[in-house]
Amino acid sequence: MQLSRLGFFKGDVLNLPADFPGPFGFVFDRGCYHIVREFDVEGYLHTLKRITTTGSIGLFLTGNAKEKGEPGPPVVSEEELRAELGKVFQIVRFARVSI
Ligand SMILES: C[S@@+](CC[C@H](N)C(=O)[O-])C[C@H]1O[C@@H](n2cnc3c(N)ncnc32)[C@H](O)[C@@H]1O
């Protein structure tokens, strides 16, 4: 697969094609992790490991388990996030944000 520096790729984060580029210095996830973790968190972490390298920075926005609501996004607790994403990243900041 050819992907320019500013290109976009649409695909299954749990099943990237063999020729997916990387590693990347920055990973941004808004609302995907908190969905896919519910049925294949190890697959998601496998993808993260594959597309990152030492020094890569990640920014993850998830639903907050302390603000559970209906309707609302899937939620993740700080403990869950640390246990899961902590397998790939050193968690340097955990913060509540409003978007
Ligand atoms: C809550 S939406 C967030 C969309 C967008 N990132 C945003 O912030 O507006 C969750 C997104 O995760 C995508 N998604 C769910 N499972 C996925 C998978 N296995 N691979 C790639 N994307 C997936 C859905 O298609 C959906 O667009």
C-alpha cells in the first residue's frame, strides 16, 4: 500500500493490511478504543504496538466511567485505561476534558 505523509486510510483497526505503513510518532484516537476494547482489546493493543515505536506519543479520548449516561459513549475507568493502554504506552497524564 502506498500512503503519502498526509494520506488517509480507512480500514479495520483490528485487522490492518500487511503493508500498512508505520511506525508513527503520534497516535490520536477519539472514540474508537472505547468501542473496540469491548470485544477485542488485545487485537487493538496489537495494532497499537505495530504502528508505534519507542518515543511515540498517544492521545486517547474516551467516555468517562465517572460520567456514565444514557445516551452516551462507552465508558472507560482510569484503572481499565491504565491496565490496557499501559501495556503499550507509559501513561503520563490522565485528565478529564469537555469536548
Ligand atoms: C464514536 S465513533 C468516533 C468517530 C470519530 N473518531 C469522532 O471522534 O467523531 C467510533 C468510530 O469507531 C469506528 N470503529 C469501530 N470499530 C472499528 C474498527 N474495528 N476499525 C476501525 N474503526 C472502527 C466506527 O466506525 C466509528 O466511526
